[in-house]
Amino acid sequence: MEKKNTYFVDIDGTIFAYRKFETYETTTAEVIKSTKQYLQQRKDEGHMIVLTTARPDWLYNHTVNELKVNNIPFDRLIMGIERGPRYLINDMDPNEPGDRAICYNLERNGGIKS
């Protein structure tokens, strides 16, 4: 059985063009198309997509609605994370060599370049 991957993806500046918290409810989200396409491909391949955001918990329903209206695929949503650097820490399988934690830093609003 093929093992599937988990993609942890930030929302603002990565999936949607960056906006300030106080404008979320009064402005329309602008989708970054290359990221949406990338996520849809990963989802179609059966991988898990976990969205992360520093948006406060009180914006949960608004955020889910923006994601659904814009057809952004995801399996989980984690709200209220800190705005500083994010670290992914994972173990390595001694029987399967290779990195088990991979990181990509994208230019804000630049999307995923193939």
C-alpha cells in the first residue's frame, strides 16, 4: 500500500492573497491560482491537506466559508497558530531512508511555482 503525504499549508499569503485580520469580513478573498491547483492535484492523489492559520478562532466559520466558496480542498483546519516561524519536526524511519519533514518557503502572494 502506497503511503500518502500530509501537506501543512498556511492560508493567507499562500492560498489567498494576504489581507490584515481586521479586513477579512469586509473584503473578498483573492485565490492564488497556482496554490489552489497544486492542492487540488495533491488531494486528487489522495494526500491529506491540513490548513494552518494565525487567524483567530472567532474567524473559524468565516474562514471555512471562504475556503468552501473558493473550492479550496482541505481535510483539517488549525486556527490561531502563532505568527512567528513554524517548525515541522518528524522522526525518520530507519527502514526507509530519506527526509520525512520537508519545508518550502514561498514568496508572499507568489503561489507555488512548479
